[in-house]
Amino acid sequence: MGPQVCDFIEAHLCYGPGDLLGKPITLNPEERAWIYRMYEVHPQFAIGTKGGRTTKHANPLAGKRRFQRCGLSLRKGSAKTEKAAWVGIGELHPDGPVRCDGFDARGNPVGRGVVDPYIPMMAYTEEQTEELAYGALRRILEECAIGNDFDIGLERVLRKDGRGKCEAVAGSPNARDGARTTFVHADETHRWTLPSLRRAWQVSMNNLAKRPMAEPWALETTTAPEPGGGSVGEDTMDYALKLLADPPAKEPRFFFFHREAGTHHDLDSDDGLRDAILEASGPYIGQWTDVDAVAAMFRGDHGDRAYAERVWLNRRVQASERAFDVLQWEPLADPTHTVPEGTVITLGFDGSRFDDSTALVATECATRFQWVVGLWEKPASQQSKTQRSETEQAWEVPVEEVDAAVDAMFSRYHVARMYCDPPKWESWISTWAGRYGDTRVVEWWTTRVKPMGFAIRAFRSDIKAGELRHSGDRRLTSHLGNACRKYTKLVDDDEQPLWILRKERPDSPHKIDLAMAAILAAEACRDAIAAGEAEAPAYAVHFL
């Protein structure tokens, strides 16, 4: 039904906020291609073969939408938000030709409007709802003639016949639970990293099953996500890449379009950078792109090349302030590997006992394989609390569970060393040292700049060289992706700066405890190997 939807957009709508506000729309061929794809329906007849002969019979899915989930991943400045607003208005208007009402004599679908549509236009914060797709939708309706068919408000648009609604929604899962959605749009999903936002998207996707007759569907618009950020956009990209890498794998109801600059461009040359920008822009957006202005974002002291590469070339690139390259880490996953009981391992322990999280990571000395033993986090329902009353107690890590996890590791394996960051856990570390031996359980302060700086450097080198392996735990990958560099005044023998780890900001909900624990476990492993402790004595562990 794409041709009908495109005709509706060009005949009735206009450009949104910006230099072309209020001007008539002329869709370029690529925009048409996206809309054609998103509005494919199953044909009236199914064609098959029987006994070597072609057969034709009625299609039980005739007229049904092909795709329930669609995504557009485009570089910054591609008017993704405006495109989503055009689609949203078509889905809302009573005459929008967005559902199939049968076929004409030539077998082409005939479009109709949705009965009683409900359309949430979702943004990642309440402040952004006005600036993103809902704000564009409202502004477009205020400028074009069919706006008279609606009651337009700051936070919702109603059909004047009372049989349809679109509203601005911040990512709150509870607010959307139970909604009878017919179309949902999520904007800038590379920013949707908080647990509440991920839950909101999950709830919205589940709501699509509530009105099968309305054939509800979802549209996600994003720029390339930052690797390891744990965003909804990253999940979608990973899923698309998984399908691409495994041709037999099929998801017939998922359409995802992603355009990025190829890696063959030399970004250090003017011509190479210009070509990369134009390739990421595509043949139509590139026509009106100020390439020199975009190229300037890659140059000079004011430019953050990693950020510019991600948003302008639409590549998955680790931000320059991030401590680890998750794209190097992810291929080292080996989820099928098992560590036999009695094996020599080391442990890394980091965290805080109150209003925070605590992590325990293990490393198998023989293979340098790492896995998450435990992560104890403040419940998501309490993470948004920044203050508590005088009588309200701080949330505390369940210390008995942590102790049980540590004891299980020492019981099942030969733990050569356990490096522990002590703050708030000093008494327990003393208990473990007394229980298992003070040469095996060691206080290892991560605030010591020089030792920590070199431990981080060794960990990064091991990742780059492919000498570490891991279980593929998404929590560990996320914590590594969250870790940022905190530069110090110290330098190494080559005059290179030493840095330690920090969160992106002190009050950030994005944790790094598993990253710290993994570094400690890896450092303990290197030290155990150097001390000749990588072989377990025959009597170390007894199993009954």
C-alpha cells in the first residue's frame, strides 16, 4: 500500500519544524522505498508448485501487514523524526490508507483508515517529547489543512469524531501497560539505556498483540548505538546483525534499514572524509548536506572524532571517553565453554554495600576465560530515588548471598587468589581471609592510581590481543561499555598518561562494578601465573 500512503503524505502533509516548515512534501525515491517496504501486505493469491505445475490459490494472509516491527537507522540530520511524524499522521487520520480493505480488479490492495487508533509517540525523557516525533507531528498538523480534522493539544491530538488519539509519551512502562496500541513510534532509541526505558519498550511491544484486527505495528528510529551502552537501539542492531550473519535465520515480520559509511574510507584525508560523509548520507540527503561543516566536526580541538564518526557516519564506534572497545570484547565470547570443578581460578570482587551494587567475577587461569559469578544490584524500583527520609534505611546488598557465592567458588574450584576492593567490605574480607587464607584473599585498592592504571592497561592489551575469553554475559559487556577514563597526572615509562576508571557521572545509573571485578580477576590471574600458582595441588578440593 506504499504508493497510496506516499500519495496521502504528498497531498495532505507538509514539512515540519525547520527551514522548510509548512512547505509541500516531495518524497525522494529512498523515502518512497522505505514507506513501500513498511506498508507491504500479503498478496491476494499464493503461488506454488504441485507435480511440476504452477498452482494459484487463495492466500489465507491476503491483505495482512507483512511487518509488525520496522526500524530506520540513519545518520544525524536525516530528518528521521519528521518521517516518523508523517507515518504517524497517516496512521491517525480516518482517511489514511494504511490498512488493506480488499483488492481491486488488478489485484492491488485498497487502503483504508484505522478504526479507533491509539498511537503513543515515545521519547526517552519527558523533556524530549516536544522536540521529537510528537512535537513534529503536532507542528505539521498545525500547518496543513487536515489539521482541522483534529483537536490539537500540547500533549495529545484527538480525532474530532472522538475515535482516535495520538499522545506524547516519555518512557514510563507503567503508563503504557494495558494500552490498546495500533501504532507506536520510539525515537532516538540509541539513548534508551535505562532499565525503565527498556521496560517501557518491552511493554509497548507486548501491547501490539492486543488488537490483532487493527494489525498494530512499531517503528523505531535511531542513529548507530554506542557499543556496550545497553540501549534498545543496540539490541535492535544486534538482532539485525545476527539475522544477517545467519542467512537461514528468518524473522519475516521484521524490517530494518541501516546505512553507514564503509570502513574503506581514509578519514584522515579530506577526500576520504568527504566520501564517507556522502556515503553515510545517501544519494538524496547528501545533495543538501553541508559536507564541509560536517567534516569540521572531525577536526580540531573542539571535535570528538569517535562521537562524530558514530552520529555522522552512522557507525557503531566506542566514544573516545570510554575505557574499553566493546566491539573488540564481544567477539571473544565463548558461551559454550564450561569450567570443570577443581580448576584453578582467580576472583575479582568490587562494589559497595549500601544503595549501590556489588560484583564478583571469576577467571580460569589455564584459558583466561571470565564469567560473572554474581551481581547484586539495588532493585530497579528504587534506583530512581535520589533521597530518602530520615527514617528510611539505605538499601543494602544481601551480604549472606554474597558470602554464599564466595564460599561456593572456594568449595568448587581451587581459588589461587581473590583480589578485593575493600571499601565497606573490610570486615567480610577479613572473614574470608581467615577462612580461606590471607595469601589467597587479598585487599586490592582500586584507588591506587599506578597499580590500577597498569592493571587496566594490561586488561585492554589482553582484549586487543584476543587473549581473554568470556561467557558473553550482557551485564559484563554493559559495565565495560559504561566505564569511562579518569585521567591522572601520572605517566608510564613511555610518557603515556595513566588513567583509572570512573562512571560517566557520579550519579549515573549505569554501573561499572563488573568491569572493575573483571580487571581484578584478570590481574589476580596474571599474578598467580607469575607466582607459579596456576597448577592446583592434588589435595586442594575433595568432592563426595
